[in-house]
Amino acid sequence: MMRLAVVLWAVAATTLAGIFIIIVLVVPSLAEHDAKLILPAALSGALIAAPISYAIAKKLTSLPEA
């Protein structure tokens, strides 16, 4: 299950980090401080992806085999 969670994390982390970075760049009040906010946005996307990928991996491994 852990290998599946790591693969899912790689996909989810890049997706969430990209979404958070785009939010920083698009919102005018955040874009004023983009040099300081891009790295924390990317890191928080990677951190938030960890429990999400673990939960999805757990759910996928508990499905009955066809």
C-alpha cells in the first residue's frame, strides 16, 4: 500500500503545488508578495497531498479484486 501511496502522492503533490502557486500569482493581493509566497505555497501543496494520497491508497487497496 505504501508504494501506491507514494505514486499517488507524486501526482497529487505536483497538482496541488501547481494550483497553490497559480493562486498566488493570480490573486492581486498575494501577487504583490509572490517572491515570498511561492515556496510556501508549493510546500503546503506537497504536505496537504500526503494524507490525501494515503487515504486514496487505503481505499484502493481495500477494494475487492475482480
